[in-house]
Amino acid sequence: MERVAITRMMGVKELRRMARKEKSGRVAARMLAIANVLSGMSRGMAAQLAGMERQTLRDWVHRFNAEGRAGLRDRPRSGRSWELGEADRHTRCVIVETGPDPERDGLARWRRIDLKTWLKNECGVAYHERSVGQRRKRLGYRHMSVRPAHPQGDPDARKDCKENFAAQVAAVLPARAKGHAIERWFQDEARVGQNGTLTRIWARRGSRPRLTRDQRYAWADIVGAGCPARDAGVALVMPDANIPAMNRQLEEISRPVVRDAPAVIIIDGAGWHKPGGKLVVPDNITLLHLPPYSPELNAQEHVWEYLRHNYLAGRLFDTYDDIVDACCTAWNAFAAAKDQSQSIASRDWRCLG
């Protein structure tokens, strides 16, 4: 093996000083190996102490002589070329987004090993499982929790609700409200009971943490509404969600509504939310019903999720009064936090103003 002399005029002390300041441990090890050689250590021993072969040290000496300190840094690697063409990559994106067909593929979701098999069978390329995951990330995909979707929900109706929200508001507003600023409130009910909620907690990797969950069935309903733009909200804790509870809720909402600024209440289509009969809607309130089976359009759902996970999960309620007290404490803590409603329940749909 040819012995390569170290030609860079740099002292041992200077190399060791730079190694101490170097953030990359790999680069620092190379500097120390060269410093050890300059101080008289054999190249085999210097390479062994640095965790490399003698031939590898020789290669680093070549780069050090040519480029100095910069030559000891790792250079970007091109890696394995992407073997899929543009058409195949598009097909793969479609396959990932649509998911497997249970009848055809016998699976409910794609795993990396399943995509690996599909790529080999359909595209004729072989990747390691880790490579499949890396390429998925490069295409912008992540492993996420899904939201529930009712089989009778109408995607077109949900899309129309978001894109033409202002027109829908204008259609339900009474004539006296024309030309006034409109407050937008979201209303919903949440059932809180002894058969409570589990949530995420911090725990050591590999452990199986437990959280208290009662098996009894006493409950109360939080009937609540919020106006994210004003960071305002009102709520009642009731034995049941029904028309009397809804009438009380509408009375409470009508009080904080700004004068000459009628409120539109975005609300779902529950039976006790329908006008007529015994439901009494104050004059300064107009109800706008969401498309059926579309809870994700109601921002108040996110408030309930926040309360459950941060205040009500893992609790043991011995009596109905304990449930009511916990609900009141949770709502009051949420309402007292400045800008909390804006942060959790704001929507970017355009409203009349």
C-alpha cells in the first residue's frame, strides 16, 4: 500500500483544537486520526482508534491534502435513483390515496410491506420497506389518524356549504338583518358521563400506560355555543339535550349578541334544532342548518374534543352532581382563557359583513 504523506502545513495542536470545536463527531475523529499520525503514532493504530480501516484513513489523508479541513466532511450522496417513471409515480399516488380494495386485495389499509409487494408485482421494482416509507414521505404522505365519515353523508353538500357559505347565510337572514354585520355562532351538544374518554398521555417508549375509565352510565349534556370572532361563548349543563334545553340555550345566546348585529347560529339537524312547534328562536337569531351527517363542519365539535382531552378524560364520577361540577369547571376554564375559542374554533369561510 502506498504511504501518503500529510502535506498540509497544520500543527498537531491546531488539529486537536479544531477537533474539540467541531460539531460533527465523524469529522472530529478524522482530524484526531491525522493529528495522531503527525504526532508519531502508527497509521494502523491511528485508524483503529478512529474506528476506521487503514485504507480509509489513507483516503481521508488524500482529501485533507487537497482540500484541508473541508475535505474531511461527508459529501452528499446521490443515493439510489428513482426507478419509477412519472406515470408509475402518479399511479402509486392514486393507489396510496384510495387505499386497498378489501375484495381484491384482502386488506383494510396499506402497510409498507404491502406497497412493497404491489410495487414489485405491478411496477417491477424492488424496494426495502424503509425505502417505501421514505418515498411515501417524499411524495407528501404521512401516517395519520382518520376522521369518521357517515356512509350517508354528501361530500358535495359539505363542499357547497364551505364554498358558498355567504350565499347560504344571505338566504336565511330576515329582511331586517340586511346591511348589518353578522355574528357567526356555532352550537352543539356534548354528552359527558361516567363511561368517559381516554386520551393521549406521556409515557416511556415501549410501556403500556393505563387510564381510568368507568363502566357506569350516568351522564349530563353540555349545551354550548361559541362565536370565535368575538371569543365569546355560553353553555348550560342539562340532564338531557331536548327542546326545553335548546330554548334555554337560545335565550342565553341572544343576550350577548351585539345590538344591531344579528347572529347566525350554525347548527346540525337534530330534531330539537328544527324551528316550529315548541322551539322558540329569539328575534336576533337565525338558524343555519348544516348538511346531514357532517359533524366536521361544526366548529363546536373541536371545543368538545378539547374539553374532553384536557379536562374530562380519565375522570371517575361517583354521582350526577360530580359530572355537572366537572363540566362547569371545564367550560369555565375554557371560557376564561383569552383567545382560546378563536384558536380552536375559527373557520376561514367567508361571512356577510
